[in-house]
Amino acid sequence: MNYNWDWNIFFKSTGIGSEIYLDWFVSGLGWTIAVALMAWIIALLLGSVLGVMRTLPGKVLPAIATAYVELFRNVPLLVQLFMWYFVVPDYLPEPLQIWFKQDLNPATSAYISVVVCLALFTAARVCEQVRTGIQALPRGQSAAALAVGFSIGQTYRHVLLPQAFRIIIPPLTSEFLNIFKNSSVASLIGLMELLAQTKQTAEFSANIFEAFTLATVIYFVLNMSLMTLMSLVEKKVRIPGMMGGAK
Amino acid sequence: MSMIEIKNVSKWYGDFQVLTDCTTDVKKGEVVVVCGPSGSGKSTLIKTVNALEPFQKGDIIVDGISVGDPKTDLPKLRARIGMVFQNFELFPHLSITENLTIAQQRVLGRSKDEAMQKGMHYLDRVGLKAQANKFPGQLSGGQQQRVAIARALAMDPIAMLFDEPTSALDPEMVNEVLDVMVELAHEGMTMMCVTHEMGFARKVANRVIFMDRGAIVEDCEKEEFFGNIDARSERARQFLSKILAH
């Protein structure tokens, strides 16, 4: 193959203002992190609530949580994004609609759509992990918690969830990484995150290979750092004498 | 005075009846041993006393309070009844100290110092003061069960329920747990124990209940139960001959 690699491209001017191509990548990475972190916080909270709901006695609450999970995990992520960005705003009450479509700057409305989309999609997956984490605990644990006089709420808060979350740190980690990778769908509704900036660089400079190589490296390093961070967390909360913890 | 009064309790899982018209009582300071073959409903019966298992018919009165009444504050009632489980069920993510104090603080509203003092007192009584800062997973089964007994006692219970407290233990650890239970019995604790330890029953029980297929078949004084074998039902005689054979 005859291709002239030019790694200096990232330090060359984009022709727009005084920006160099590397600036685009930095700004893209910023948006990627902003989208993923915000969506993750919401997904973790909502997913935990839903996961707990699925394990509660009674019929109504578990059924609501189950319906949620089935809806959000059986529709492709991209379809959900387009729904949130193109369809749902048209059904908002008039003032909200005007605010979303006209008052907000386009980047902000795209940001809101993609955060809502990723948060709700990922919450369904977090829910399932929280549920399995709780169900993996011996049944006697909730019996013992109730027997000492804990309410249902205290039983979850002091006994079940602290154990369940420790068990599910590995699958939660991969969900955490997924949300960073999935955030690239935002490029399809015009949010200039990492992938969108990469495509733009490729088009402006014609250095397609360099642009995508750098994007690959950035995503890879980002996710590897997150993984390292999560395994530190896992080590930190390990219970002595249990689950492979130090004796 | 009856501390625990079980009146005509029946329970079904769907169509399958697990408890049939069970009636008995445990008086204050009395030690009642419940025995019977596996699947006879003894564990289910003892768990109905603190409403860990719901029942569909009859009622249970604990210290004057109805367990079956939907208006009863169950957490409050349960906090007054100590329970010890077959598999210990200490909270593995909490240290021994925290296991002993968390319910005292969160349920009874005791201060940290008070809970700590009480917890340590009972930990010392079961001979495990040196293990206070360890986690449950770092203790042997017998030690964990003794901590579990201390955890229940720290709540100042009016009665203690034991659900096969020694059947998950290695044989060499059974006695250290039984010793604690015997001591408790001698101190006048009201106790209802599901157990196969007939030596324990002989030593400290006031009454022995024998269950089979969800029903109470025998309910009599210890001396009568062990001393007058001929008067026992055939099922009870079979059971006794099997577990007392060696």
C-alpha cells in the first residue's frame, strides 16, 4: 500500500481561526467524557432503583421494572437516540418544545438528547446487574436482617446492597466502559464529540488513517485507565476473608 | 405466663400444606426443643414466630402481641425476638463489632458507645473478645455461630429462636455452640430450639415437640418424651430409634 503517513498533521492549522487539529481532538474528548459521565451517574442511580424494584415482594413494582428493562434493552441504541432527538421533542408541551428547539444552542440540545438516551438505555442493563447481584446473595441474609428488626429499606441499605454492589463491580465496570464507547453515537446527531471530530479531521485534512488511528488510541487509553481505576476500587472495598479477599 | 403462643397455625405453599393446625406454647423461661425428620415443618414453624414465614390460618401471640395481625409493627416485634440461623448469617461485609452494634444503633436507637459496650459484653461472654476487629469470613463456623448468638443477645431479646444452630457445623465445633446455649438456658432465657441434638434436649429442655409432615405429633415434658418411649407415637419412636442408635 502506498500511503504517506504524516503524524505532524495534528499540529497543523485547521484553517479555522488559530486552531490546530489536535485542539479538535481535545475538545471532542471533553464532550465524550461529559456525555458519558453524566449519563453514567443517571444510569447508575436509576438502574439501582429499578434493580431493587425487581427484587421486591409484590407484583406491581417488579412488573414496572421488568417492563422498563424489556423496552429499553430490546430496541437498538441508535433507534432510541433518534427517538429522543427527532421524535420526542415534537411531543413536548409547547413552551418546552420552543425552548428545546429554538432557545437552546444545537450542541446543548444534542447533548441533552444523547445523555437521556444513554442513561435510560444503560439503566436497563445496570438494573439487571443489580438484580442478579441481590439474587446471588444467600436468602438467609435478608431473613437475618429482618430478624434483627430492620425494615425492608434498612435491609437493602445496610445488608443487601453493600454486598450486591461488591459482587457486580466487574460487570458494572464493563458497562461503565460501554457507555464511553456508546457515546460515539452522538456524532450522528451532530454533537462534536471524539468520533465526530475525528471524521471532521479526516475530511478537512484528508489524513484519514492518522485521524482514526489517534481516535483509536484515545478511546483505548481512556478505557484502559477507567478499567485500572475500577480494579483499584474493587481492591479497596474487598471484604477480608471473603470473595478472594485477604485473610 | 406464655411468652409465645401458637394457636391453630396452618400454612400452605400454593396447594401444598406445610403446617397443619399447629398449637403449642412456650412459657417465660422455658426451653422447648422442636425435633422431627427433615421436611416435617420445624424450621417453617419456628420462622412463623417472628413472621419470617407468613401463615394463612390461626395466630401466634408473642408477649401479648399478635404476629398475624396486619397492623402489628413487625420490625419492632422482631427486634425483641432473637434468632439464630443454621448458616449463621452474620453480615459478611461488616466487622464483628459492626455486626454486633448495627441493629442496636439503627433499630433500637442506642448510642454508638452504648451499643459497643453491650456488644463487647456479649462477645466476651461467648469467649470471642479477641476477634472483635475481624470479619465473619475470618472466623470458624463455630465462632461465627457464637457471634451470631451474641448479636441476638445484644438486642436484649425477650425470647430466642434457634433454627438448627449446629447442623452446619463441623462436629468438633458443635459443643462450643451448645455450651453457650446451655448456659443461656440455665440463666432462664426463654428458648425455642429446632435441633437434632438430643443430648442438649435431655440436658436443658423443659419440653420436647416432635413434628411430622407439618403437624405437631408429640408435645410433652422432657422426662415423659425420653423416659416413656412406649407411650410415644410410632413415628416418634422410629425417629428416636434412628437418631439415638449410636
